[in-house]
Amino acid sequence: MRLTGNAQDEKRASHIEEAPITRTTESKAPRYSLWRLTATVVSFNIPDWPYGLTGILCAFLTGGAIPAQSVLFAKSIASLALPQDDDAKSQVAFWSWMFFLLAIVQLFAYLVQAYVVAWCSEKLNLAGISGSTLSTILSAIVTLFAGFIIALAIGWKLALVCISTVPIVLGCGFCRVWVVARSQALSKQFYEESASYACENTSAIRTVASLTREDEVLCNYRQQLHEQGKRSLLSVLRSSALYAASQSLGFAVNALAFWYGGQLIAQHEYSIFQFFVCFSATIFGAQSAGIIFSFAPDIGKAKQATTDLKTLLDRRPIIDSSSTEGQYLKSTKGDVEFRDVHFEYPVRSHVALRGLNLHIKPGQYAALVGASGSGKSTAISLLERFYDPKSGAIYWMESM
């Protein structure tokens, strides 16, 4: 708390320039990128970095499950294509045990991952953009890139064809999630008006009955439902067309991969093992990575919450109690004087103080008397410098 004084009034007066405040206006909320918000969230979890590092390692293990499965799957199919002898049976048994080992590794990886990300997200309480969401996104990214690398290493021709269809597969997943979310939003929007009309007339049912307008209200309500039903049906048809296209495009991608892979096998360029590795590592990997779109609503809500938190943390108050700048009182003994102090709160239009003049000497008792809202608490708040006056000044004059 600082009280400003005038050096000309007292020989030992301490003067600090007065800082009038004008009414603050509502500033536009800043926009932050998702990467910056994620970095902010991660910075909050820095003290728990061992848990975060463990979660990242587990995300790499879970993300590598599909690429590893594609190799084991291709090996198993190639073993089944061998002549049925003891060697084929041993190979089938071996790759089956490899599948079982992969299942054990994934079991422990998912358990540890779920524990550590739950620990971090609960301490932060922003689960939509941390914890399971971030780990799932990281696992999906690992799945895609690990699958691409394996497919390109095994058979680059078929891999390039399959990789070129990955945007279509991911787009289909996005369309499915978007269609469902949009259908729910439109359905809610369409029927809010009719529900409001029904609630309004139900709450005033005595008035409606006294005016014998029951049939008219019912007819209007039915008409609203009919109109909204027509609009909802058109929206459902458009959404269903997008959903059908997203479902069918996935099979079209499979057909393209099988056709081109069959051509390569028929020309003896690729083996069955190469075909199934390239196909499953890219197509199945992309389909598995498409689950990240199911987290889109949670990410959107958490992004807004994190934006509000980041905005709050970046705010700098006009009166900063933690600031080391300016002059500070070494002693609070002295005269206190309000000189023509005017003040109104930033968020209110009501004038709290209008030209207040008050002089209190050391040891003197003073009382502020008035009706509620007359500015008694405001004067004390200004004295304690929770606010600055809009005009005028408050002076402290050190006693001799």
C-alpha cells in the first residue's frame, strides 16, 4: 500500500506521483495455438516429469503395437501358405507365441500408461487436453510413422500407394465424428424453440385455459414440430450421405490396396509376407489412428478451459502487490489526507466517491458514517490501495 504525498505541504513529506484510473474496458481474449496451450499444460507437469516420461515411453510401446502386429500377422499368413509339414507347424506355433508375447507387453504398457497419465491429469484437472488424450494422440502418431517406416522398408511400391490413401482413411474417421456431433447439435437447436414455446404456455396454463386458447396453442406447437422435423430430416439426409461416403471409402481403399498388391504378387515382385506387412501397417494403422477424432469434443472443451487459464496467468494487474518498483513506506505513522477523490468501480456505472476531502492526523479517531453504498468501504479500499482513485489523490505525510 502506498499513499501519495506532496513535498510542499510538509518538510519531510514523501511524494509519489498519483496514478488516476480510468474505467477498464473488456479486452478481447487472446488467441493461443494448440501447441502453445499444450506446452503450457506440460509445463505444469514438470515437477512430475518421471511420470510423464514413463507415460511417453508407454505411449511409444502401445503405438508400436499395430506395426508389430502387422509383421507378426504377415509372418503367420506366410507360414500358413507353406506346405503342411512339421516345419510349417513349428513356424505357426512360434508366431502364435509371438502374438501372445505382444499381448503381455501391451497389457503392462497400457496398465502403466493409464496409471501415470491419470496421476498427471488428476493433479492438473485438465483431462481433455492431457492424460489419456495426449497419450492416445502420441500413440496414434507413433502408429502412423512406425507403420510407414516398416512398410517402406519391406516394400516401397505398395507402401507408397497405401500411404497415399491414409488422408482418405483419416478423413473418413473425421467425417464420422463430425457427422455425429453435428447431428446432435442440430437436433438440439431445432427443438429448443418448440420446447421453449411448450414450457412457456404450460407455465401459463391458467391464462391459456381462461382464454380458451388450448386448441390454438396445440396447433401452433404441432406446426412448429412439423417445420422443425422437415428441417431436421434434410439435415439427417445430408449427414447420412457423408456418413455413408466415409464408410464406403474405407472399403474402396482396401480394394485399391488389394488390387495393386495382387498385381505385384502375380508379377512375382512381392511375396505374400511383403503384401500383408505393407497393407496392415499402413491401412490398419491409419484406421487405428483415426480414433483420435473421438477425442475431438474433449479436446475442444479442454482447449477453451486452458485458454481461459492461460489468459488469467498472463494478465498483469495495474496494481501489482508483488512488484518491487516504486517507493514504499518505511513507516505508517503520519497524516492521511484525501484530496478531492473521485472514484467509480471499473465494472459499475455508479459513482462511489465524488470529491471526498478528509484529513486525519496521527492518533486521531475518525468515523465514516453513511447509508449502505455511500462509499465507506470504498474509502478504506482506496486507503489500502486495492484501487487507485479516478481523479484526485491520497497523501501520506510523515510526522516530524
